[in-house]
Amino acid sequence: MTKHARLIKEANDQTLRYFTRRHFLMDCVKGLGAAAFTSFLASCGSSGKTLLDVAGNPMAPRVPQFPARAKSVIYLHMAGAPSQLELFDYKPALQKLHNQLCPPSLLEGKKFAFIRGVPKMLGPQAVFAQHGESRAWISDHLPHFATMADDVSFLKAVQTDQFNHGPAQLLMQTGSARLGRPSIGSWVTYGLGSENDNLPGFVVLTSGGKTPDAGKSVWGSGFLPSVYQGVQCRTKGEPVLYLTDPEGMSRDLRRESINAINEINKQEYATFGDPETLSRISQYELAYKMQISVPEVMNINKEPDYIHEMYGTQPGKESFANNCLLARKLVEKGVRFVQLYDWGWDSHGTDENLAIDYGFRNKCREIDRPITALLQDLKQRGLLDETLVIWGGEFGRTPMQENRDGKDMPFLGRDHHVEAFTMWMAGAGIKKGFSYGETDEIGYAAVKGKVAINDIHATILQQLGFDHEKLTFQFQGRPFRLTDTGGKVITPILS
């Protein structure tokens, strides 16, 4: 024990001789904290280790509940919600209704974000064709991705109950429309840990100029220990803010300072029993290791020219293409969950840059080649078989043209829609060239193969080797899980 730590301990011992009501309450917290953390250890299969052992490496890889098809996940979330009617849900009947007034039956008893009065129907603003042996319908907005039609499974009838961006993104990413729940990536790393103890188990990459409407809570750890929250990395400048040593601080001095801080943290845990102290110890250690490992893995300059051409990457810039390449590099290094958020998919008719017939096409152009390259690259390296790739937004788009206060917009746009939208999955035991679910003839409502958000979460956990009903965390007197009180595995899309 260092001299500094010994002095701290002696001061604590002296203070605790004067037992007050505050100390009594702290002892109670200590007991409850230890009990809660013991429950956490049991659920992770780490019951044979002491708390401080686990604190030394809470992200150590753990065995799932049953053999898994996926070792890692790359989740591509298009924040703002892309229109399924211009991408994957081909509806020729809707084209025939273009510019006709919307039937009252589609409006009665329904809630929309902006539609007021009677809007006009809006035909597809894209040209569709069938692709691959699966004959999947994909629009001309995604010509590169169309070549991967036989490698993915489409979910054509996904539904949600949230029509505003923030709550819908929270529901999609945490299983609840309210703040305070752990994100999917946090649940996954809580259950499985990470295969690289020099990198975060859960990495977040953003593009499009902004974070999602729901903010950084969509990659937060909620009530799970904070060590499981997502670590946001940047593709320009420092990969992680404040990770580098300040001027005059050598690496050896940083090591000594962390050792001293962690000695104090261990004394604090022994005194007060707060499990978050253990997370703090782990985070200091991880940050020290990340100083070398993160800049290396986040550097795409050394990638060969054909890879840059394949993805459309531009080193030194922030872009969705760069993030797709980084996602491959991260899972290749053993990162468990990589979350990409691309902002700018809110296709309203108030602005040309958002319009469904202009801005939307440009957004599709930004993601088409990178997503295709990511799937091809994973496949060529033998990683797609063990990496689950997920694509989608937080809700869908209406077959009616958006209006506000009963007036048409200056540009073409679609309102938020909860009744049906499309997502897709690929790799890690997902069927290839398959479509599940159907909507009606105009793409308004799901009529077959309906899928809820919690069903998607249950399926993700299934492929990672977990029964979604048994991956739980004790909080506020009851066991919580990602899927809460719902969710069922979408077995038709599993191979």
C-alpha cells in the first residue's frame, strides 16, 4: 500500500470511530450495494470471483446461455426514419393514387405528427426493380446495395407505438420510450463482456452532423453499471475526447497516478460499498489502455487503396463511409457492439434538403456504397458469419403527402408513421435472400408477419446466445430486461 493510500485509510479509520446517522445510512447503502452487485455477478456467471476481481476486468468475455451464432453486432441506425416506400416496399397501387385526396378511413382515429385536414396521396418517388435470386424489390436509390439482395433478410412489417423521434429512438434503442433504461449495446456487453480488454466493448460512431433527437441516452447504460455504456469515438481529431495525456504528463507518470487513484477507490469501496466505485476503477484502467489501442484502430490511413475505393472513405473527415469501415475494423479487433447513428433522415416537405424527391435521394447516395462495402468486406474476411448487421430507423413514413394545418407543403414529404416500416438484418445465422411480413396494397398497414420492437431485441439476443427473458438485472425491487414484458424471437428469419 502506498504512503498516500495508508494515510487515507488511517484518516478513514479515525473518522469512523465517531459513528453518526450519516455513517449508519452509508453502511446500509454498503450492504444494499454489495447485495445488488452480487446479484449482478451471479447473472454474469462470475460468482466465483471477488468484487475487486471483477472490478479489475468487468468486460472480460463471458459464456452466453447457449451456443451463439453471433459474436458481435453492427447496428446501423438511420436517425430520422427513412421512407420504406422509396426503398424496399414496392407499391404500384400507390402510384395510381398519386395526388388524389386521402380516404377518410386512413385518417380517422389515427395520430400523426403533422398531418392536419385531408392530405393527398403520394406515389413512390423512386423506380423499383427485382434483384438477385430472391427477386427482392429494391429501388434505384440503392443500386449498390441491390447487389446484396441475396445476403439479407427484410422485415417488411415492423411496427412501433411512438410517432415522435425522441421517444421512438429510445424505444428502438433501449426497449422503452422513457429515459433511464440501458441501451441494447449495454445489455449485450453486460451479458457477454468484450474480447479485447484494450478497447471498449461498446463503441458508438455518429455521422450526419448531429446526434439522434433522443441524445446520448440512446447509448447510455441506464441502471446497469456505467462501465457498460457506449463510448463515443470520433473519426476526426482525437478519437476520444480528453484521452491523451496533458502536456508534461508522461505515460509512466500516468500509470503511477492511476495506481494511486485506484488505491483510494478501493479504500472507498471497502468503506462505502458503492458498486459504481468498481466501475470507476475499471474505467481508469481501460482509459489507460485505450490511449494506445484506440488511435491505432481508429486510423484508416493505412487501409489499402482498394478498400477506400470500395467504401468511398476519405481519411481525416467525418462521414458515414468512414464509420462503416471503422465498424469492420472494430469487430475485427473483438469489440462486441458497434453502433452507427446517421442523422438527417427526417423527410419532410418543408425544405428541399429534406424533401422525399431530392434530399432523401442524396441521403441514400451517402449510405449506398458504404453499407454494401461493409457487407462485402465482412463476407470476404469470414466475419459476416459471426457478425450480426442490423439496419433501420425508428418508424416509417406515410403513403400520404405531409401537410401542416391542412395546407400542402412547398416540397414533397411524408409524415411519421407507426403502422409499418422496413428493417433488414444480415449475417450470424440470419436467412439469406428472405423477406418476412407484408403491408397492404398502399403500404399503410401491416397485414402479415407483424413485428414489434421488442421482437427485434429478442432476436438480437437470441443470435448472441441469450434467452431474452433470462438476461435480467435487479433494479427497484424487480428483475428488468431489455424486452421488459414483451418480445418474441422472429424465428422465420433464422437459418
